[in-house]
Amino acid sequence: MNLRDYIRDIPDFPKQGILFFDITPLMADPKAFRHTIDTMADRFRSVGATKIMAAEARGFIFGAPLAYTMGIGFVPVRKPGKLPYKTRSVSYELEYGTDTLSMHEDAIAPGEKVLLIDDLLATGGTAGGLVQLAREARAEVVGMGFLVELSFLDGPGKMQSIGISYDALLSL
């Protein structure tokens, strides 16, 4: 199945000069969505992860069903102020500024093996923030997975520079 057929290109969104890759057609098609989750599960089953950690919102779309399919726990990582318990947070650089991610401080135990999942690897800012949160919790990051990597941006280089192996189903 060619998953690229299920990703719509939207020019000039969210601003002039940006080409937005819209994954909602993929999620709307049950066969394409199932294929995506099953393929990710096949690729990551052998890494020995005990938890999947994913950033809101689109990371949840892939991370939660993947955790269910693999029979492991799921850790939601959210924007500040969205979680009801004590949190740990990290701020990181984005292409157009900074952002912050938070997770419950007890979501990951020291030594756990964590697989980080998101929909898209672009500049690597969010991915780097997830890695930092996992490492601050003293977890072992056993890999990262994405539906799409934008190979023309610096995300792949950033993952290499922080020593994280990753896999993407599509490279655009």
C-alpha cells in the first residue's frame, strides 16, 4: 500500500510558502490507517519497549493504537497546564520560536525502555523535546517512529546528532 496516496498536499498553509502535508485522509481510510499502525508495530516490536511516549495531538493518533497493538503502556505528552498531576517539562526550539512539553513525573520509571512516536519529523524540535523528557526521567530511548520525515529539513540530522535511531514510513 502506498501511504503517500493518502496524504494531501495543502500549499501555503499555515502561511505563504509552506507546503502542509495533511494526514487526515489517511486516518479517514480504515485500511490505510490499519496498515500504518500494523507496519509501525512490525518495525518496532523487536526494540523491547515497555512504553510508547507521544506528543499531542497527532502523536496520540499513532502512539495510542500502536501501544495497544504492541501490548505496552502509553505516555501522553502535552502542552503545559493540560495534565492534572505533578509534571516534568522541557522547552525546546522550533523553526519559528520555542515550545514546551510536559508529562506526569511518574509516567516513566527510571530504566524503562521507551519508544517515541510522532506523526512527522520536520526540524526535530518536538522529537528532541521528547528525547530530553525521556532522558530526564532516566528512561532508555530505544527508538523513534514517524509516519513521515521531511528529509529536506534538519530533523534527520538532529536525530543523528543526539544519537537516536529512528524509522519513518515515508520520506518526503
